[in-house]
Amino acid sequence: MGEILSRVHANNLVRWAADKPNAVVFSADLTGSTEVDLFRDAYPGRFFSFGVAEQNMLSFAGGMAREGFLPLVHTFGVFIYRRAYDQVAMSVAYPNLPVRMFGFLPGVTTPGGATHQAIEDVALMRSLPNMTVLDCGDATDVETVLDAIETIPGPVYVRMLRGEVPRLFAAAEPLRVGRSRLVHAPASGPADLAVFSSGICTEEAIRAVRAMADRGLAIHHRHVSTLKPFDDPAILAAAVEARCGVITMENHVVVGGLGSAVAETLAEAGVGKKLVRIGLADTFAHGASKAYLMKEYGLDAAALIRRAEGLLGRTLNIGEADLAAVRIEPVHSMAKAEAL
């Protein structure tokens, strides 16, 4: 977990698109901010800038997809699903076209406040028929998501990370659509708790799970990158075996995201397990650093430990000194074109 990579998507996109002349990249006045300036410079004939006109961009993407192109739409997530939801639904999802939408600044990854923080995007995009929804959590997810979604015939929405991104998973373990990653498992016997995390919350969950395991807890922890379709049998199996209950942890409101998907899965299978959902609790977030916001809104390792204690009915006596040092990301850096 020590390796930090810079502009991962930017470099991977240029490599991935080299032998794909039908792949075209769209931007809406956020070219540098979504790291597609490298693609623009490498393949200027396949790059289209629409200005601040996201509805037009998504309609255009649908038209290009009908003509055999593979449009890769890049902008902040809020500008895809808040500004252009009708176009996403009618021009892309309804005709089931292969448009790839990369939504940057998911949840509290930006100090831009409520206008720029995509906190309900998973709920809205999951509700659209034909839509596949993914949430990248580390550099390996970012590096392998393009290959993972290449053959999906319909539209895909990806919560994308930018700037400095940690590598949590081995490069040889690529993202697989519809399958979660095992992060931690009990040495033997059933787990006390099942923890399912997505996106940037997985890094925090890893810190907490290690500390709790050192206290003797048996924990089954899985990183969930596919939020739709949500049919990984490993998730249900882990929940069934967890003696004390299940905890979900996501960089999103608790309605309609990972927690809701797990709740639906448990209910439909008739599994009567206590479920705790960690996420934004019916609130918008304000502008601040990612580390501050995760602590303020209960999305960090300490929050997971507190909620686990509630399920277990006992105190684990784990303090900040027992957790691995939190990684502080600079708000401004050479890898980000702007603070937002």
C-alpha cells in the first residue's frame, strides 16, 4: 500500500487507445482537470471539446456510438448525472449504446463543496436500465478498468480517481466487472464481521481491519468495485457466514449505493443479518480536504471501528496510534490542474 502513482488514468488511456481508432474522447471544458490533455496531445483527431455543454456532449456521444465509435466522456461526475441525466437516459441508456462515462470527483474527494461533490451519482446511475456502474478505489482499478469494460455492449459509468492514487492491489490482480476483491479473511473459521467497502473508503477500511484483526477479531473484508450489476456470490457468502453482522462503507450517501445494494441482496436471499451502512447520512458535505471530510462525516477508519464496536457490543480500545498513518493528499499538486 506504499506505492503512490500520479495521473494514472491519463497515461493508461493513451496506452489503451493506441490501437483503437474508433475510441474518441469527449471533454466539457475540463480537459486538464480530467487528465485527458495527454490524450488530446497524442490523438488530436480523436479528441472533442464541447465547452460547458454537457447535455450536448452526451447526446453527441449517443450519436457517435450509433455510428460505430466508442465515446469516452470525461467530466466531473456531477455534470454527468445532474446536468445531463435526461440525455444519459434517452440518448445513451435507452438505446443501450456503448458510451463510457468517467465521472471525476466522486463524493468527498474534492474541496469544491456541494456543487462539485458527486454524492448521489451511484443511486441515480444504478437506477437506469442497461447501465453498468463501477467505482475505482486504487491505481490498479484505474489502470485496468478500460480493459475490464471494453466488451460491455451497453453504457458504463465509472467513478474515476485522479491526481496521486495509491496502489492497494497488485497490478497482476485486475478489476473484474461483477466480482469483488478479497482484502482480508479470517485465518480459520467463520468471521465475526463482514466488511464491504468501495472507492476511497477501502483504504480507510484496510487501516481499521488490520487494527481490529490485531485485537483478535475475525473479519472478512472485500473491496467492491462493481455496483451494478450486483450479483457477486462471494458477497452473499461472506455475509451469511458473518456471526455478528455486516458493515458497508462508501464515499456516497447511504441511500442507493453500496449499502442499499447489499441490503437488497440480503433481503432477497432471506438472510437475517444486522447491517450497518457507513456513508453520508442524508447530508451534503462542505468544502475541505479529503482527510478532514472523511473524519467529519464518519467515513474514515475510526468510524468503521466505532460502528464495529456497536455491532459487537464491546469496546476494542483502538486509538489513532493503533492505526496505520493516514495518507494526506495535497489539495494542490502537479498532478491536478486545479484545486476543484
